[in-house]
Amino acid sequence: MVSTATLCSSFISGPSSSSRYSLSATPSYCAFPPRRITTPRMGSSPTQAQAHAQAHLKEAKLWGGRFKEGVTDAVERFTESISFDKQLYKQDIMGSRAHASMLAHQGLISASDRDSILEGLDEIERRIESGEFNWRADREDVHMNIEAALTDIIGEPAKKLHTARSRNDQVLTDFRLWCRDAIDGILVSMKQLQVSLLTLALRNEGLIVPGYTHLQRAQPVLLQHLLLAYVEEIERDAGRLVDCRARMNFCPLGACALAGTGLPIDRFMTSEALGFTAPLRNSIDAVSDRDFVLEFLSANAITAVHLSRLGEEWVLWASEEFGFITPSDSVSTGSSIMPQKKNPDPMELVRGKSARVIGDLVTLLTLCKGLPHAYNRDLQEDKEPVFDSVKTILGMLEVSAEFALNITFNQERIQKALPAGHLDATTLADYLVNKGVPFRTSHDIAGKSVALCTLKNCQLLDLSLDELRSINPVFEEDVYDFLGVENAIQKFVSYGSTGSACVASQIDYWMKKLEMK
């Protein structure tokens, strides 16, 4: 099974992109100089003059032409995003490669400058992945860190890379690429959980369990049928992500700050190079839209709710009161004070962590609800909830799959529990309908039969034919073919039902779809 860490690595890095140029002969470069910050002593506060002096020691901002002084340390700490958006480095470099190639194709930069930029970007990617790259908070974000480092490495050609590009469209390009990769990783984990659930179902062929409504005994169902219900839910979750990915896969690059550009760029070229369907049609929409993030987080939240329900069911079934499942030691934890305890903690945390994923969605909805068009700095806050949602949902999927492969259903305990609750009462009503009795009358007769069982403290199968005929003379000897959970299961014939033949057909469908045979 692919681990969450492996999947996280794959989508954080994005699809591998082979470099156009070999830098094996390139000499190693010096590390970037450390940031100089004067920190006031505890209990003292810097004067305005000291603050201004500190600001002048910092590297000039790439946007700083109209400013006479730098920002204070407090503002810099508050506004930086490099602490979290450096996860976008792979996608940022991909976007810059495509942009530089387009600029050269359009004659906006020379082929020589393009080649220098591409070589420099390759070197930056190598440094980042080897751990040599010095991320600097005074360079604010992943885009400025990479662009400033590129300038340090190749000099003047790097200053041409931002031609016909704003950080507004740049960050949205990076973010869409990252989310696209993240969805691909989640889809892999979803399939792994489906395979685990189907494997568990195959191990328990023919096992009948009580089905519940209102948490009260309702009708008998095959365990396989119940497990496949979760497989179906996850399939819809996957479908939502596939749909979200398709709507997400449009390119904002070239929209610039909000109005586009007067330079003769080719947005279709960059869109195609990055694997997008097409450029976004409206430049204002391109830089202000966060629908793709909201839809992504909504899909994750629905998945989290499904996993939480699975967690709740298995936590209940692992309790002494139910005793239907026993998790292995490998997926259980103990108590620091009660030596007898064996807790299904992973599924409790699946249930609990769903709150985080739901909260991430609410954060983004609240963030976006009052923003005018086009870009606003508030939108810097869109990334951490997405990163958290993706990391959490991957963990929930992985541990649920792991738990499914490490539980045992206690067949003897389940068998003893089946008689309680008159699970075959609805099947008795179906028997009467087959005899020509209107359903409402059948419902009433079956209800009176249950009442008699309650009085006699027995099951429907235990009532004699005379006792049944005392309620209604329509009963015949063949009624006993409908009573008892085993007989009841065999009477389900509707498409998608819990009948043995229907469930076998469902199992066969999923075996083929999940490529398990």
C-alpha cells in the first residue's frame, strides 16, 4: 500500500519534469547570505529610528521602486507566506519554465536569455531538492525567493522573467497545478481504501449482520452489502474530485494583475505546456476566482464525513455492547491507567479529524464571502487550509484502509445477536403481499404477530401456524420459508438489494472495476 508520506511527496513535488539542460559541469554556487535582523532585547522596544535602520539593512524588495524605506520586522513577519507556500516550489518552477519559453517564442526575450533562465531554474530546483536552498523570509514568498535566487545565479536575464506576469496570476497558476496533483494523489488513496473494503468483504462471504435504522434493529443484511455501501460512497467522492479537477484545469497565467497585458504573449502556448485545458477567458476572473479551491475543499469535506461515519460504525461495533468486530493489536491503542483497555483509536481520530476538514472548507468560504474583485491580500490565506485539508484527508484514507485489513468480525457473537429485534418482520409482510393482502393490511398483521412474539418472548419463527392464523387465516405452511434471517436474506430480489444473488453481482462488478481479478 502506498503510504501517505509517499503520496504527499508526489503531489507536493508535482509531476516530474525533466530538465532541458544538464548542469553537471556547473560549479557549485555560494549559499545565499543570511538575513540580517536586529532583535530588540526582552523588555525593550526599538525606537522609530532603530526600526528604520533595521529596515535599511534588508535586501530591497523586487517591488520596492516607489518606496523610500523597508517594512518593519513586525510587518514582514505578519505578511510573509514562505513558511507555508514553499510547498509550491515545483509548480512555480514549472510555470516559470513555460513562461520563459513562451516569452522567447514571442520575441519578448532572446533565446540566450531563455536558456540562461531555464538553466538557472534547473539549478534552483536541484538546490531545493537537495536541501541546499536558503529560504528567506525577507523575500516574502516562494515566487520572490525563486526569482531573487535566479537573479543571484544568472544576473540580468532573470529580471526579464517577470515580463507580462504578476504574482496574482503566477500564484494562481502554481496553486491550480498543486491542487491538480493533490487530487491525483487522493484518488490513488481512495482506490486503495475501496480495495481494502472489498478485500474485507470477500473474507466474510455470507455473513449476515443486523441492519439498523435510527440505531434500532431493522432488517438483516449481508455484511458484504454494508461494506459495499462505503465503496459506493467513496466512488462518488472520487467522481466529485474528478469533476473538480476538470473545472480546475484552466490556466490563469498571462492574466497578470487583473487586466491582462499589452505585450504580445501567447497564453495558449503556456496553457498547453502546463497541461491545462485552455487559458481562462476572463483575466479578472482568472486572478480572483477561488471556486476551484472551494469545490476541492467541499469534496474533501464530504469524503471526510463518509469516513467519519465509517469510523463511528466501527467504533460502536468494537465496543463490548456490540462486540461485532475485534481490531488487531497493530491498529489499537491502550490506556495509561486502565490495563485492560484496547481502543480503536485510529477510527476515533478519523471521526475527529473530519472536523478539521470541514473547518478548512468553512475557513475558505468565510475568507471569500466579502471580497471585491479582483485580487486582495486576504487570499494569501487560502493555502494553509488547503494544505491541511489534503494532508488530513490522505491520512484518514490511509488509516481507514489499514484498519479495514486488520479487523476480525466475530461471527459467533453476531449470530447470537441476530434473533433479537424481529429482523424478519418486513419479510413476513412481503409474504402476505404475495398472498394478495394489501400492504397496509399486511403491515398491520405483521405488527400484531410481533406483538404476540413480544408477549410470548419468542421469535416469529417460533409461532405455530395456529397462532399465526389466530391473527389472520391467510397464513399457510409456506410462511416458514420467509421467517428467520437466513430465509429473509434469500427473499430479497430487487436490483441493488441485500439478497445473496444481488450482492454477488455487486461484488463481481467491483472486482472488475477495481481490477482485482
